[in-house]
Amino acid sequence: MSVIRARPGVFAILATMSELVLVRHGQSTWNLENLFTGWVDVPLSERGEVEAMEAGKKLGDRRFDVVYTSTLRRACETASLMLAELGHPHVPTVRAWELNERYYGRLTGLNKDAAREEFGEEQVHIWRRSYDVPPPGGESLADTAARSIPYFEAEILPRVVRGERVLVAAHGNSLRSIVMKIDGLSTEEVLALELATGDPRVYAWDGTSLTRV
């Protein structure tokens, strides 16, 4: 059950058909190489481009009023390929650093297997899967949530509430934190949440709450 709610009846008529679609970008070249990417601005791999186009196909004949992406190329490319597949590429787009992937600090650019060898498997697991323990010089999931959730509440959610159809193309960790807010997940539950690349997550606004469909 969604925890995103408005006062009963305020937007019920206008917002009946509004939707929020969240999608993690397609596979990037550094995903393919098993590297910690974070804020490094790498493109989609060939597979990632296909995943983005398939994500567009999954959305059928939907039309969007606005698109939000991070400032990073792989998210922007994903949104563009999805919109092209949907047949309406010229949708107003907002790029926001608050939707960027988690910053990995000292881990950035390291192969994940090599990082386990250098720092120890248990320590890398803690950095990757704990809620509030950041890697050296980087962000935890809690740090990412501290920027992505306020941005979502201030900039994205009000447009859905007004009756718009909104697409958000971003990253695994920024989207996990937003899903945590929408679905009311605990910090333990969000750590178990996996968002596949190029797999749209659709929510409908019924005038009082967001519900996954």
C-alpha cells in the first residue's frame, strides 16, 4: 500500500488517469565490465540500448507530459530511446543531479571482484548492502535518499498529483530510495529490493495515493 497520499477529494477528478513510471537505465558499458560506476558518465552498452527500446515497447501506447532523468548519459539515453520507441520523442525533459546514482567514492572505477580482493568480501558487502555505511569518500543509500526523496516530493510528485503522466529514468540506488518512500518500505526491505535494468515500474495516481499497477 502506498504511503504517498493527498487530502481526500482535492485532486480526485483531475488526477484519475495520471501515472508515474520509474525505470532504471539499461546496462551501461561499465555495468558490462562489472565496475563501480556511480557518477562516472559512461554510455549504454549495446545490450543497454536494446533494454531501453524494450522498455519503451513494454509501455504500449502511453504518452508522457514530462520526463525526468539524472544528469548522467546512460539515464538520458535510456529516456530518449524509450520515447523514440513510443513514437513521441519531443517530450519536455528535466535533468536533475539529485537523481544521479549513488557516489561510490574510492570504489569508483574498481572492478567489483578486485575490490573484494583489496578490501575483503565482507567489507565490500557492507558498503554495497548496508543502508547507512558509505564506502570511503562516497555515499551510503541513506545519503542518496537524502537528496533523491526531497527532490521527488518537491518536483516530481506534484506533477503527478496535478494529473500529468511522468517518466523518471534514473539509477538503481536513486530509484530504490524513491520506491522506498512510495511503497513505505523499511530500511531492511529496501536493501533487498532489486530493480532490473530497463524494466519499467508503473504507478497510478487515483486522487489520493500512488499504487503500483
